[in-house]
Amino acid sequence: MKVDFVTLDVFTATIFGGNPLAVVTDARGLDDAAMQAIAAEFGYSESTFVLPSDDPSCAARVRIFTPTHELPFAGHPNVGTAVALARAGEALGAPVGDRLRFEEGIGVVEIDIAREDGVPVGARFAAPGRAELGCMFEEEAIAECAGLARGDIRIDNHLPRVVGLGVSFAFAEVADASVLARCQPAPARFAIHLPLGVAEGLYLYAREGEGPDTRVRARLFAPLGGIPEDPATGSAAAMLGALVGGLAGGTGDLSIAIEQGVEMGRPSRIDVGVERSAAGVESVTVGGRAVPVMAGTIALQGAGAAS
């Protein structure tokens, strides 16, 4: 059995930047074990598998796998998969336009395609639901996980805490970008303070300015999930938008430009839009660019067919 794939670098306009993604554009006939094995073979933070959807309004059912397990939702896989299908002009033989709907574990995710001179160059998705605030942590626990000092963790805006949107991450603000550069993650401390049952990983961020247009530098570590560091995390960006938007107060909309992956040599840019009303955060959107990198075929040699 052979299956075709493409790869893209997501949340970047430059090849070899951003977060790499593998997309198996027709995963019909693959079983769960084969999808997991293919994701592990690529070794990217996520790989996606395009399947027919039972919902006629959806272009596809998209399954998302890390090297070790399946996720119900993730950010850069939605952007990259949407751009890959838009560039192909079809999903599983059916034409696609500039708005795609994907059926995923979390539900339906809506994505709008951005074009330049008619060519798909990026996408923006709406967060599928509201982010949920979870447990909080003392600064020491987060500092230990990141190899930092307690004083590096900033708590005047919020205590470190879990935020969930299909997947969950622990979020902590640090004093400035220089703190991010000093991080030395300690997997053994993650096992104690942030096991996978609590959060997929730790998202550390530093604000560079306040107000309706905010810039943020971020790093995300998920060593227990097989991802020592992620260069661009769209789902976490959506959660950060909900967290910051809820803490800021007021009703004006917010724009957050997130730089991630800088310390890894894979700089990324994630644009977050937060719509707010008197009732709080109404919606969060996450967008960015994606560039194609590779295309090829995987030969499974008769293994991995779904029963």
C-alpha cells in the first residue's frame, strides 16, 4: 500500500522556518496504528490524515497525531492542512473553496484561506469553542520545570495556570524575552508538576507592549509528549488570546502578534484576534502563513490497512 504526503512549514513565509507539518492527503485505508507509526516516522510535533467526513458541510475529517498519540485539536495542523488542500484545489476528489470546514475530535473547525495573486499562502481558523481555565500553580513549580528562578515568573497579571481548548497547556508569563532565552527544561520536573494528565506542555510568554495591539515572545515545551520544544503552537495561541483578552478588561478587540521558535532557529509568526464584549471574550481567531516544502509517497509494504 502506498499513500501520498506533502509537508509544509507553518506560521512562516520562509522555508525552513515555522513549524513543519506532514499531511497525508488521502488516508483512506489506513488504520490507527499506521497513522501513529507514520506520525512517529516524521517526528514532527503533529502530522495530519485527511479522511471523508460524515458531515456533508465538511471538506474532510482531519485526524491529528503527535509522535506518540492522537490529539482532538491543534492549531498549525489546521492552517497547514487547509493550505495544502487549497493549493491542490480539492479534498479527496471534491473541489474546495476559500472556506473549509474540518471535522475533528473537538468538533467542527472553520478555516478561511488567504491568497496572494490567486495562490493560497495562509489561513485563519476560529477557535472551536471557549477556552477553559484550569488549575493554578505556584511559581516554584513552573520555574523548576523550565530551569528558571522563581523571580523569573511574573505573577502580577495572573498566576501560572492550565488553559484548555481540546488540549491543555500550562501558561506562565515571564519577566522578559531574556528569561525565555535562559530556559533549560527539566523533563523529570515535568513528570512531577506537569504530567500529561494535567497538561500537554508548558507555554511561557513575555509581553512586549500593552494595549489593543500587543506583541508577545513565547516558547512551548512538551518533553513528556515527545516534543522537547514546539516552534509554533496555534492552539496555545488561541488559548493565550482568551486568557489575555479576559484579563485585560474592557470591550475593545485585541490583536496579538506572537513570535515563537526564535531560540530554535525556526522563527514563526502567529496572529491572534480577540473579539470582546461586555460579557467577555466572544471569539478568538488564529492565522498565519504556510509554505510547501516536500511531497512524496510512503510505501507501507502491505502493512497498515484498516480492517
